[in-house]
Amino acid sequence: MGHRWQGLLVLVAILAWPVAHIGNIAAVAVPVNVALVVAFGSLVWARADSA
């Protein structure tokens, strides 16, 4: 609940991940990986705060 931006960020990263990694495009891969870390990390952090 209330985690829509993380979900949207993960969906965008899911679409860009194959382009970045299969195409071996570092300029796209780095932001995709950062986006995934930020999205999943914030979910873990929010869960730890609520526990």
C-alpha cells in the first residue's frame, strides 16, 4: 500500500533491462540497475520501518 512509484520504477526497469544487458549498453545498464536498487531497497527499508 502506497508503493506505486516503486512498482512503476520496477516496470520501467524491467522493460529497459534486456535492452541494456543483452545489447551490452552500459549507458542504459547503470541507470537501470540503480533504479532497481532504489525501488527494491526502498521497499525493504519501508518494511523494516513498519515492523
